[in-house]
Amino acid sequence: MVPGKITRIGALRCFAMFLVFTAAGAMTWADETAPARDPKQPVDEPYTAKIKKYTTQPYFISPLVDYLPASKNVPTPEAVLGDVAGAPGVLPYAEEVYKYMRLLEKASPRVKVFSIGTTEEGREMIAVTVSSEENLKRLEENRARLAKLADPRTIKLDDAEADRIVAQAVPVYYITGTIHSPETGAPTALMELAYRLAVDESPYIREIRDGMITLITPVVEVDGRDRMVDIYKWHLAHPKDFYPPLIYWGKYVAHDNNRDAMGVTLKLTENVLKTYVGWKAQVLHDLHESVPYLYDNTAGDGPFNAWVDPILTDEWEMIGWRNVSDMTKFGMPGVFTHGVFDTWSPGYLMFIAAMHNGISRLYETFGNAGSDTKERTLDPEEYARTWYRQNPPLPKTLWSQRDNNNYEETGLLTSLHYFNENKRLFLKNFYLKAKRSVTKPSAEGPAAYVLPADDPRPSLQAELLRVLQKQAVEISRATATFTVALPVKKEPKSKKSQDAKEKEAAPAPTTREFPAGSYIVRMDQPYSRIADALLDYQYWSPDDPQKTPYDDTGWTFGELFGVQVTRVTDAKVLSASMERVTEIHAPGGVKGDGSVFAINNNAEPALATLRYRLRDASVDAAEEPFESGGKKFNRGSFVIRNASRNDLDRAAAELGLQAMALGSAPAVKTHPVRAARIAFVHTWLSTQTEGWWRQALDNLGIPYDYISTQTVAKIPDLNAKYDVILFPPVGFFSSPTAIVSGLSTAWGNPLPWKNTPETPNLVGKNDSTDDMRPGLGWEGVERLQEFVHNGGVLLTATDTSRFALSLGLADGVSASSSDRMKIVGSVVGTRLVDGASPIAYGYDEKVAAYCDDGPIFSLSSISGGRGRRRRLGGEAHTRPTGRGTPNDPDFTVGRPTAEAPEEPEAETWENPPVTDEQRINGYRVIPPADRPRVIFRYADSKELLISGLVQGGDEIAQHPAVVDVPSGNGHVVLFSINPVYRGETRGTYSLVLNAILNFDSLNAGRKLAEK
Ligand SMILES: [Zn+2]
């Protein structure tokens, strides 16, 4: 063991002595099996010696991992690592981890390795099963048993039958490692854990092996792992240099890979979800490393997600506190549960279990982002003793990857053992939670969600349903018309008491008829919980004691997809005539006769895909609604010429778009819709938030050049190469000055992001640079300005909109931060202001959007003006003190009354009218054609909240949400909302796509102010 640098010697000595005492006491474990090695089984002495050598304090280890049992035929992790798990300087690539797991599989009948899919970059993902030979021989038989518990319909909800199955079934405990790439310890901990579970003959481990199936995915973010190991190798090769930060993890997103469990847009989520559901596992336990020393956030803080079963929240408390207790008995400091993590959002990977009737768990252990042993100093709040952390970590300590592995393995082994001891209870709970999901319609409701067959956005509807299918939700389709009763909408209390008569004449219940072909998501199915959580509305009270939501507070998928979803409580819906559908596909293709084709525009992103696919066709957008062939077409509808009917039919069928062949082109004003050449700009500060935009464009098949701010500065004529520059939100480190200046090059060394012999995986399919530090630079700002002035379209959102405004790239708009507003990842209402703008093509008057304290845009008609904020608080003044009644004119004694000129007025989202005074030598007055054009504004205060938390929303209510600012010959399009986010906001994608497709006609339909 390495002696730590002890500063407060006295206190720590006492601490250590106390620990020795409790560790000895821990060996007597009431009536349960003691966690201790089997004295008859030989120990791998050299390996054990190294474990002890790399552990920095005697209390950073437990009797479960302070030795390694020896085996004659099963290789230890040393066979692949060349050292023990957690050794300094050793960090295996995913492939090496797999190599070891497959060596185990070869050497031991207690291990099996399964391939569970590939990543975006084509790397393999695996799941390793460790259990007794007997259990592994009967995997399928056991799976069939668990399947009956997972779907209680198969045993007719018969509790007695469930008990019989529970008595025989072997539970599955699924552990997932290193989804977050800089959190590097899990793979080696899981290699050694697999070895221990396969080899150790101590009663404590044998019970786990015989009693349950441990399933392990040692690396979840495989692409990111390989990049992280590259960086670490680079660091080892250049020990005196600063090493580049891990700017890319997976192909698209970094830390947000653990926020994808709702949308299931990443391969890693899909693969883990399939594995979890396919194995009918009871637990999903995800390993992270950002809190000292082990924060078991299984028992989180409130508010709890409203759709989880209270049975689960009780399980969280049981498991979480027991885990703390077990490790406390070992004398390991810094183990706690509860903490600050709230359990509201279901976006985390582990929450797949919570939403599929299992148990979600998450560990935060302490990692060094690599396997260097380092002196670590904690923040005061990290080492403070609190009611839920009675044994806090030390303020300062030498910490090693081995320490981290000790904590991870000890926590997992005690968890597995406790789970096994209580497996009948947990299996029964697994069944009960599934049963309660099936009985939802008659218990809390609803009975079903219905997505009507006549939704104007069938392709988006299909996308939403396919997300539910990925979540293992069963979808049905009505084979005939059906009618359901809708609940009576309750009036707010204050209104009710106002008029007693109204009370008597309570509104009669209404009914709604749904056409045949409508989709029905029945709630009497085992995975109704996840469907309910995604489709329902969320309300986070501003009075909630939790003041710092951990993540998004609202996500209602129907709203964010722009798709109609009706929550039906009337159980009659379940007896409607319907059939199960396995494949969801929106109908599409060409109908009618003629050589001109029209496609209605309902803001479906598939339209943009079609435009890029039919590159040689001539496509125009109608600037006004029209009727043709007996069908109504919205503004922005496509009129297609010079396209082969076959090509169009094939593409439209695939994309779920209905094209109509017309005898002649409609008599309506049109402009060309072109496949714009797109530059997609990213910074070297953070790539997370733009990653979701990249993913969306890739999924839609829209090509772009992916260039950094550094590259922008180097392209002399951006207009020659591009029509549109997308500059999506940066996310972290996104101040305008950081975007321009980047990181200082005045000190330190270059931070390269490129493939070298030491870093063969770094670049992948993304971007590279010799030095990540320089930013856009002033030259880059100038290039962007030229690009816009020469006719280009620059599109920005949230923080990049702030950037564009603060650098003067767009005039007449200012962005300010809120004083007291709190909109934390919520769904908010916006209102259409200018439906003639191409950006609004296909949209309705009301559009739901994702907002996270978006910048508050204000307009000014004066160049450089700050713009007006909406007046908050009380009513505006009526008249000054004087003669007469409140509505009378005043007088002045001794002169005739002068009529005051009418004060020009404008709504918050409108350009303020120019006053007569401003027009005197009005060189600062922005000419009407150059003033910002507001396309969407935020809804009024009372209608702002759709889902989530909106507090102090009047600050942003009515302010512009999407603005098109003419600048020179081009445009800067500014978003206060984030239209492309986590694969969840597909209803607002077309705001961006419309700007792209109509880049050279954005002024279409524009009405100018007179003055
Ligand atoms: Zn993490």
C-alpha cells in the first residue's frame, strides 16, 4: 500500500484505528453468509500483492477484493492487461476487454459472451453472462420463466402461478460500465468481477453464482472508450504536456448519451434496451465515476418520476441504504445514498429498468479520468458530513484506479449478494410491477392513448410510434371507427365559485370518434408505463422543494413531435376492433394522373429528405395556399416538375409522403426550393449540443460539410462554397468571447485532435485539428459577416444566437438573460406571427417547442438599440393627476387644450414603431426592409407552460422565439428555443429545414412597415 501524505495525522490515525476495528467486526454477519474468502482455496499471491500495492489506504479495500482466488485454468485479467485490474498506467481498449471476456468464456463453463449489436462507428457491443454451469445450461428455460413474470397476461395474472415461477426462476442482474468515456474505471473492475464470480469458491460468491445470473456490458460507449484510451496513451507518451480534452465521445454526443433513454436514438441505448428487455432482467445497474467515493444514487432525492411504481421506490430505498450499510461495515469511508440526484426524468440509461418494471441503479464512484494515481482535493461540500452521508470522504487523499475498482467491485458484490438473498421478494415485485402495468386501465388509468388516422403529419406520427416500439411497447391499429367518452374538463376553482348557475349547468361529457386506421396504444400491457410516461404531460411545481432539477422537467412526446395524441380514460376504447401492428409505416407514394406533382406541406422533416433525394427535379414552394384536384394545399407545399414518376413514387412511399399528380401546375405564386449547400459549424470548446443536430441531419439524409470555427476563418469566400451556415448551440463554454478567442495559446502546448500512431481512434468520422485551442478569431467573424452580407443564411440557436447578436451580425434584435425566470428543459407554447415566411411553412398557429431558459429576444427599430422588454407587473399608467374623472382629459389653466398625439403602440413581438422624434435626421432608423421579421413568438404567460417547469415565465412570454433578420443581401435566423434536441423535438425540425430549403427566398410573403 502506498502511504498517503497525511496532514492531520492525529485525526486520521484515530480514523484508521476505528476502521481496523470495524473491518474485523464485519466478519460476523448475523445469520447471513460472511463476506470472506474460502480459506481452502489458494490465493493468486502475486496478483494479490499487487492489489495491495496499488491500493493507497487500508480502508479503501474490503475483504471481498483484497485477494484474488487462484485458478489452474482460468486466466486472470493480467493475461490481457499485463498487470492487475486498476493498475496505474493501464487502460484497456474495448477490444482488449472483450478479448479477456472471451478468454474467460473459453476457460470456464460459467461464462458466456454475447454480441449485442454495434455502435454508430461499427464497433461491437457485448454482454457477458456469469453464473453456475447449471444456470447457464438452462438459460432458455429460465428465460421462459422470467418471460411469464415479465408479461403476467401469459399466466392470466394468476398470483399463485407467479409464486410457483418465482420459487424456481433465477433472476438476472444487468451491470453496464463506462457509458461516460472519461469515467474510465469500470472495464477493469468488471473484468476482475467476472473472474471472481466465475472462480471464487467462497460461500459468499458461490451463493451469487448459483443463485442468479450476472449480466455485464463492460463498455457501453465503445467509440468513446477507444478515444479516451487514445488520449490516455497520448498523455503517457507526453507526460509533461497538457493532454487534449475528450471533445468527442461517441459519434454524436458526449455526456448526453445518458439522456437518450426516452428517444432511443443512439445505438448504445437501443442495444442495452434490447438486452435488458430480451433477458427479462430485474436490475439495470449503470456505473459512473464523478463523485467521491461511492455515491449510490439508487435512492435519489425528490421529486420522483410520477410514472414509476411505488413498489420500485421502496426497492430503491431498501437496496440503496443496505448498500451503504454493508460498505460502512467494511470500514470504507465516503459511501452514501440519497444525495442530490432527483428521479424525475426518465432519460437516463439505468431508467430503462425503472420504466420496464425492473430496478434502476446507478453508482458514482471516484475516477481519475485515466489510471494515473493522483493526489485529489475535494470541495468542502464533497467532504461535508450530512444526514445522508454520515461517513464522508476525506478532504484530501492519494487516489488510484485500483481504489476506484475496489469500491466498484465491493459495491457490486454486496449488491449482488443482497439481491440474491432477497431474490424471491424482488422477483415477485418484478411480477407485481408488470401486473400493475397491465391493470393500469382499471387502476390509475388511462386506458389507452390514441393517435388518430387523420393526423396531418403521418410520417412524424410513424416516427413517434416507432420510438414506442423500440421501447418494446405494443401498438394496435383500429380496424373500424370507434367512439370514446372524453373526460369533462374541470374549470379552475376560482371561476367555478363565481357563478353558482354555471355549476348547475356543468358541461356534459363529450365523445370523440376516431377513424379506422387510428393507432391505439393500449395501457393493459406490461410496458404501458413507458408509453404513459412519454405521452403524458409533466408538471413540475415552482413550489417544489427541489429547486435544482437534475435534468429536463418536461418532454411530452406528442407535443414535441407535433403529433396529435389523445389520452383516453374510457375503458371502452379497449374493446374497439383492432389488430396488433409490428411494422409502422406512414402510407406514401404518388396518386392521380399528370406530370406535375404536388405534396402538401405540414412541416414534416421528410420533405427536406425528399428535396435532397430528388436532386435533379425542379421543386417549387407555393407562397400561398391553393386547391387542386379537389385537395387543399398549405403554403409551402411542393410543386415538383422534371421528376420521374417512378423515382418520386419510390421516394415518397419510403418517406411516408403523399404526392398528387396534377394535370397542370397550380396557378399560385411559387419560388424554387433548392438543396442548399450547407456548412455545419462546430467549435473546439464543446460538441455535445450540436451533436444532436448532426444526428438529425444524418438521419434525414441531408448532406453538409462539418467544419470548425477555425476552418471558417480559413475559407476566403464562404459564399462560393455554401448557401447556408448552420451554427447550432455550443452548450458548455459558449460565451461569445470563448467562441471567438477559444483557449489561450499564450501558454501550454498545442492540443491536437488528430489520428497519430498513439491516437488511432481519435478522429473517427468527425473533425480534426493540430491544436484545439484557437477559436473563430476576428477574421472568422469577418468571414461570417461577409457571408451574410453577400447573400448567405446564417442560422443560430440559443447561445450561438447570443454570439451573433453580441458581435453585431444582426441588427434590431438584442438578447438578454432572465432575472428570475426558471424554464428548465420544458415544453413551452409558441405562436405563429408571420405564416407567410417560408420558415413557418407547414406549421399551425400553435407550436410546442423545447426551451431551456432561452435568451429573451427584444426588438428595436433603431440600429444598435437595446430593444424593449415586456412591461412586467401592474397595469400601465392611465393619466396623471389633474382635473376630472379617470377618463377625462385634463386642462391647463390659461391656454387652450392641446390634444396629445396618439402614442404608437406595438406588441412585444413586433418592431416598435418609429416615433416622429426618431425620424428627425433618422440615420439610425433601420429601414423597414432591414428590420427583423418575427416568425414565432412565445405564447402569453398563461399559456406558456405545456410540460415541465415554468417559473417567472412572464419575462419571456410574448417575446420573439424565432426571428429572421435581413442583413445585407442575406439573413441571420435566430432561435431562442432549441429546435433540434435529443431526438425528441422532431416537430420543430422543419423550422430549421425550411430555412435551409428556402434560403434564397426567405423574404417571400414579407409585408413591410410603412415607415
Ligand atoms: Zn457519468
